[in-house]
Amino acid sequence: MAVTTQNSTEWDAIYGGDPSVLRADQWYGKLRILAYNFTQSGAGDANSLARLFKLPTRCSLIGPLCRAEWSAMGAGRTMDIGPVAYTEPDGDAVIADEDGLIAAEDVSSAGNSVYDGALIVGGIWAPNSRDSITVQAKIEAAAVGDGETIKGYAIIVVE
């Protein structure tokens, strides 16, 4: 075997090829914080939704830097966080993934979690959408009480 020196795809695109093939949010992008504070107003049945934030059309969400916190919601309750359905620029529909960012998190007592759902690959989710993407929480298995809270922030990279 021999000692080798090889380049990443990004290195080749920037320094040896065509940098236009890289998305701006994936090379020299700017970090942005999308903070959210949600308080349930009146009781809601199981599967009630809380809209938390919207992602811009081209961004990368950095899952390990994102955080959700919640109040104690009672025994047996779980929470999912994920995007609603959206459309890619080429017209392809992407179905909702209600637990793509946080899946079946136990919210019976107060707690917090980073975004580590199935959409987060290598720490990042980089959707490509024609319009902004709504991200929401869903409380499952039992009713959500008046005054329950979900707060946190998403860290994204944009152009």
C-alpha cells in the first residue's frame, strides 16, 4: 500500500471544478436560529398539533444543535416532531414525516431532547423544497392539557 492524498467532493468542486454544484447552505453558509415557544390554549385531544416553525426553501438543519424542551404532560404521552408534506422544486411530492426529527419522545415528565430522528443523517437534514416547510409537534396517546408548553430552537444553515 502507499500513502495517498485524496479530496472530498466539496474540495474538488470548489478548488478544481465547478463550485455551482454545491448548495450555498452546504458550503460557507450562515447559521440561523429559529426559536419557538408554544403554550397549549385549552385542552386538546390526543394527536393535537403544535406548529413550531417554518424552514426556508434551501437550508440544512443541524440536528445535534437543535433542542426541544417540554413541560410534564402526564403519564403515557409521547411527542413527535417533524415536517408536514411539501413539494420539491421539480414538482415531486414529499409526504409528511411526523416523527422525522424527534420520534415518540416520552413527555410524561418535563424534559428535553436534541433532534435525532430518522431524517437526521450524519447530523444533518437538507430538504429541498419549492416553498417553506412547516415543522410541527404532535402529542400522542392522550389529551394535552391547557398550559402545557413546548419550547426550543432549530439551528439551520442558509446561504
